[in-house]
Amino acid sequence: MSSSDADLRQRIQELETEVRHLGNELRLTREEYEDATSKYLDIYCNLEKKISERTRELDAANGKLVLEIEERKRTEAEKEQLIAQLQKAMQEVKVLSGFLPICASCKKIRDDSGYWSQIEEYISKHSNALFSHGICPDCVKKLYPDFHAELRRRTKK
Amino acid sequence: MDGAKKTNISLAGLLELVETSTLSSIKGTVGGILSLISDPTASSSDLIKLIELDPPLTAKILRVANSSYYATSKTIGDIQQALIWIGFDTLKEIILTQKMSELYRGGTPVGGYSRLQLWRHSLGVALLAKTIYRREFGEKGNNAYAAGLMHDIGVIVEDQLLHREFMHLVQVLEDIPQPLTDGENSCFGYDHGLVGKGLAENWNFPAELIDGIGFHHDPEGAREEHRLFVKTIFISDYLMFEQGYGYVAMPLPDREILQQYVRDLGLQWYALRAIIEIVREELGKIEQKGYLIA
């Protein structure tokens, strides 16, 4: 075999090796590509799943939030109402807590327009208080002395 | 060995020291990645979960994924995108490479030895072993890459934990050339293969990897089912030293052993030469892009 034949044979061997190497690389690269595609799909599916789970969680949280907002609005309205009642009560308390011009003799009270009212009438008008009339023992003695004496006699027995 | 400083630390003592040293910081992630490499059913979410446990790693992966080395057409913003654009297997290799590179930082060059040279050698052996698997055997060779990257983990353990004695040893090797394993046996009573094997066993590495690390200087000592795998690591280790990717001044073993293992694997020299050329180009690209050290 001449040296050029040997060279040619070696070159053929080298080329065959190169073809075999590239064939192996190509097959492995194809396998890796398929693997990467399946991994990509795996990630994509997981992502879809995660998105739908997260959406469900957000919907639930949103529903809870709406209920909470309504509850807060209701509480707020109740608070407003209470404040208004309180303010009204405070105003009334203020009327009765100021200086009241009162007659030293008949105990009538003078209002802002200068009109003199009976004390019962005035207080009833400016507060929630109501009057129930009775008579005290001193006034019984003064106004109804006979009835007073009779009462005392009965009590002693 | 004359002139070498001897140590009193036993192999078991050294392996105990590893567990309390900074070396053990890579244990969780590296162990997790090796499990994923060995498990064909592992899913992308398993890998993402593993990365999420190590936040600084995410930033490093994204930096590497966006580097000109991978030259993707778009900016990769998260691990999911990295997984799609770079691929599951490459991403596993990036993680393993990043975590392992943490052990090779720092250090001062002494004699013909430096941590950077050792890392360059490990990366070269990893690429060569993987390319032999891919081009010649038509297999992915993820375990071959991992074994190549970690085959000298025992050396970095000695460098970090028996630093003074190891530095003295590499200095002596420069003056009196002899195999590193002989020097280690005289100095420590064990060699880096045994240290690496012990560490790989303690960290529950896959059996093939334990043999690849433990017997890369003596493939005949490995379990029979792993012998061809370990011979691939031996051949890659030998050839990278021969190609100028060594890390310590020492004579190589008898070339006849290499020839025998090449025959055992059914490899042809012209095929190996073509593969070496691919790896040299790849390493050149890695060094040129400044990707050698994290």
C-alpha cells in the first residue's frame, strides 16, 4: 500500500468518525430539544394551574372584602345616627343647663321670647322629662289640714 | 517522602473536619443536583425548588445564562426562562459548576500548583469525559461531567484543611518530581482519591460517582459495573495533563496504561484527537469569556 493510499484511508476514517460524532450529537441534541419542549409544556401547564388557583383565591378574597365593606358602611351609618342623637341630646342638655330666669315667687320660667311659662310646661317642652303630679306632706298639712290630721291619727293606730 | 511535612490527622479525622468547614456549604445543592442528574424522571419543578433554596445561586445562574457564552437572543429574567432557553441538562451543569467553583477561590500559587489551575484542570476533564460520552458512546454523559468536575475534590480538601503540609508537598514535588499520590501517601498516609471517595460516600453521592472520584488513578479498583466509566475519567485526566491543563508538577503514569484503557473503551486515537480539539476550543472560549471562575 502506497503512502498516499494510507493517507487516503486515514482521511476516510477521520471523516467517518466525524460523521459518527455529528450523528450522535444530532440525536442527543434532538432528544434534548424534545426534553426541553416537554419541560416547557410542564412549566406552562403548571403556570395555567397556578393562575386559575390564584384567580380562585383572589375571587374569594374579593367576596370577603365586599362583605367587609358593606359591614363597615352599615357600622358607619349607625355611628352617624348615634352621633346625631347624641348631638340632639347635647343640645337639649345645653338648653336646660344654661341660666334660667325664674320668678322668685310663683316659680314661672321666662323663655327667650319673654313669655313666662309654668315650670312643668317649660321643662316638658325643652327635655324628654314628663311630669306626674302628686302632693307632698308639707303641702297636705298646709292646704288640707283636716285631711292631714286624719292621716296622722290613722298612722299612730 | 524526604523533606515532606507529615500530618497526624487521619483520613477519618480529615473527613470529620470537612463537615465542620466551609467546604460542607456546597453539600446540599451539590447532593441535590447529583440526585437530579441520576434521576431520569426528575422534573423541572424539582430543579427550580432546589435552586430556590439557595438565593445567591439564582443570581449567579442568571448572570451565566445571560453571558455572551450562551448568547441567547433574549434577556433571561428567571429560572423558568433559563430552563427553557438553556435546557435542563445544561442548567444542571451550570449549577454544579457554579457550586463547585466556590471551593476553588483564593489561595496563593505555590510551585506549579494553584487553585485556579486545579479548577481549569477539573473543568477540562469534565468537558472531555462528557464529550467522549456524547460523541463516542452516544450518551448524554451528565455523570461523566460531574465526575470529571469532582474527581480531584480530595486535592481541594487537602489544600484547604491541611494547607501548610499540602503547600510544602507541592513545593517538594517541583524539586523532586514524582506522582502526587506517592507524595500524599508519604505525607498524609492517604491520597486525594481516598479523601474524595470518603467525602463522596459521606455526602451520599451516586455509586458511579463515588468510584469515579475514588479510583480515577486506579480504575481496576472500581466496581466492575463502573470500570469503563472510571477508565473514561482516567483517560480524560491523563489527556488534560498531557495537553497542558495540569495543576501540579509531576510525571504522568506509564503511557501504556493509557493505551490499554483507550483500547478497553474501544476508542480510536484519531477519534480522541478530534474530541480533544473540540474540548480545547471550548476551554479557550470559556477562558476568553472570563467564565473560568465564578
